[in-house]
Amino acid sequence: MSAFSEEEVERYARHLVLREIGGPGQQRLKRARVLMVGAGGLGAPAGLYLAAAGVGVLGLADPDTVSLSNLQRQVLYRTADIGRVKVDMAAGRLADLNPHVQVEAHALEVTPTNARELVAGYDLVLDGTDDFATRFAVSDACVAEGKTLVSGAIGRWTGQVGVFAGRPCYRCLVPETPPDAETCAAVGVVGALAGVVGSMMTLEAIKQLTGAGEPLLGRLMIYDGLSGETRTVKLAADPACRSCGAP
């Protein structure tokens, strides 16, 4: 077990005195390799808090460049970043925030072809993407590689967070792309909602990595930003699931 430097002790002081994390939990964070798929609305705040928390290695996977319309909610980026590769800009900002975190930038689209190889290199995966094809590829890879997945999604004024480890998996919740699937580009999203849900994703990741509290395993938390209300539903495994069901 590697010791903390004096600078790290001061940096993580509020974690170290927290009963549910303490020194052992902070060491687990320092040893962890976490992959954030999507460096956009959810990945930006999640990345900031994962780096601030002291995750040892933080991978970022996203093929996109920064656009002007991103800046309403993607708080990692600046106007001067428009046209630049998101993961490159994000890696620099996160390294500035916490030089003790090693950031690995993957400027690529996660697909069924490359997902397993990418996921296999990490302990925990967060998915903050906004298209079902990528979500399915990430979930299927996590099931195949035995990795826990923290999944988040937002649209309009509503967000959701779930944690999947084995069964049920994300495909038990959403077997196929819904015929009425909406995108934020089409229906809009309030910018601050990305910060709320991205932070919730990171909180679940920290709980999962440190063993603190009760993660949302097999549960889905739904947040309504307009009413300020949340509800949590228990998810059931689908015996016919093409990903985690019986062969």
C-alpha cells in the first residue's frame, strides 16, 4: 500500500476524516482505474469530481470535438476550446485540478468491436453517453468482463442513475432502442441537470470503490428537476436478456 504524501493528506483531508471513507477508502480510490465513457454533459462534472476525489487512473473515451452548443452544460470546456478534441481538453483540465491523477484519453467511439478491450483495462465504468448504441456496447462489455457499470442519462428536466453489476444489467432495463427515443439535441435539456446527475454518478462510483453506504445496485434513481422530487425503483433481471440472461 503506497503512503500518501503530505500534499495528498491535505488535499484529501475531508475524505480522510470521513468515517465511511477514511485512509483505507482513500487508498482504494488511489488504486482504482475508472473509465468514463462520454466526456460531455455528464462526463464533464463526473470527471471533475472523480479527479478531485483522487481516483488513481481516470480514462476518458469520447470521439467528439467541442462545439458552441456544448458550453451550456459541459463545464470542463471553454469558448477557446471550440473545435478541439474533448478528451484532450478534458485531460489537461483534470490534470491541472489534481496532478496525482493519471488521465488516459481515448479519442474514439466505443463500439461492440472495441468495447471489451477498452473496458477490460479498468475496475469500474461510468457511462454518460446519449445514444443507445454506445450504451448497449458499454453494458454488454461490462457484463462480459465482469465490471460494474454506473449509468446516467438526462433529457429535458429529468435524469436517472443506476448501478449494474452482473444481473440485472442495463439491457434488462432497456432491451432495445426505444422507438420513441429522444435526444437532447431534439428536445433540449436544462444545463444544470447535467451537473446534478453527473455528480450523482460520481457519488455512486465513490461508494462502490470505497465500500461506503449502499450503492444503487439493481436500482434506478429518477430525478425530476421541475418538481425537485426523486424516486427509486428496483430492477428485475430479465431471464431472456441477450446480455446477462441464461444461454
